[in-house]
Amino acid sequence: QWYQRRVAITAGRIHGIGFKRRAPRAIKEIKKFAEQMMGTPDVRIDTRLNKHVWHKGVKNVPFRVRVRLARKRNEDEDSIHKLYTLVTVVEGVETFKGLVTQNVDVDE
């Protein structure tokens, strides 16, 4: 593991999107955000994050999500990318007020 970062993502890019496309669009926006923040084109979404986005249905996506971005070495030799980003949800966030991006130690 090389680098980890804890970030709060808002769902501002899904306002105005049709109801039946909101949750898939939110997943795409999370992937796009992670690619920009970590600089790796290979982004993988954890299943718990996917369930967190979809837990209120396709049209009631959470407004904010606290995620952990971890850049890891790719073990697959056939892949053209040496690194990938794993995006996981951070549970137990009561309020999003005053949250900032944090660089996380690897052993946390």
C-alpha cells in the first residue's frame, strides 16, 4: 500500500439528473473524483460503498459520503496500470461540518 486519503464527497453533480439514473451517476462521479484525486485511471469501488449509495434506492442518493481513497500496487501482471485506487466508505460519521481532507497512515 502506498498512499491513503480520507475525503468527504458531496452529491452536487447528480442534481437535475432523472430519478432512475441517480445512483449509477453517483457511482460514476465517485469514480471520476477518485481518479482526479489519486491520479490512477484504474478505480475500484468497494461493495460496502456501493451498498451505501444504493441503500435508499435508485433515486434517493445520500447527499454526502465520507470515503477513504487508497492507492495500491496492482498484483495483476497483465494489467497496463501499475497502481489502482480502492474507494471504501468510512462508517460512523455523524456530521460533515468542518471535515477536511486527511492523509491517513497506512497502518490505520
